[in-house]
Amino acid sequence: MTTVTKPADRPPVTSTGVALSSIGSTLQKTLVFEVLVILGNSLGALAMIGAAYGMATQDHFTGASLYFGYLADGVPAALFAAAAVLTAVVAVSTWKMLNAANSGDIAMLRQLSSPGWAVVAVVASWVVPGIALRKVNAAIRELGSQSR
């Protein structure tokens, strides 16, 4: 007679597993929003560059038009571009945190978690990802205290 054993379909759910699942879900939503912010900031920068080019081709070059027209559109374009770059950097960090959460690597998740990324996200990513990352950082700190 042979005995057939079947492995369990899922490991038992623990409070750490639930917390990691919640952190992963929040990070996924944050990452999607960050991608939308990158696209929005990039389109904003391109629109401002297009507006400056449109003014430059229809207006005669004078000192007043340089200061009040071209540079007035150039500064917001540079701010949009800088915000897109900063958001991309935050998105890469969020992606790494998501991979660590999905693999259950608490040590790597604690290492990647930083309130500084949340502050950068508040400034560069239209506030929402920054608030989500602050909540994730708090959950990771609680997760670290539970696992000790």
C-alpha cells in the first residue's frame, strides 16, 4: 500500500504574512500612481516647452519677451522635468520595496524603507505617494518590532 501526501496549497497565514500582503498592496497602488505622475510631469514639461517654442516663433526676440515669455515657460518646464526625474527615483525605490515585500524579505524591506523617500515623494509626486510611503514606513517599523 502506498501513501499519497499532498503539500499544502498555501502556507499558514500569520500576522506577518497579512502585514506583508497589506504593505505589498499599498506599494503596488503607490507604484501605479507614481507612473501616472511621471507621465503627467513629462507631459507638463513638454507642453511648457511647446508653449515657449510657439511664443519664440511668433514673437520677435526682445529682452522683454525673453524674460516674460520664454523664461517664464522654461522655469515651470524645468520644475516639471525635475519632478519627473525625482518621481522616477522614488518609483525605483518603491519597486525594490515591492519586490522585497512580495518575496517576504523583511530585512531587505526594513533596509529599503526610509522616511526620506516619503518626503521626496510628497514634494515631487503630488503628495499622494508620499503619504502612502509614510504609512508603509510605519507598517514596516511595526513589522520589525513584531518579528523580534
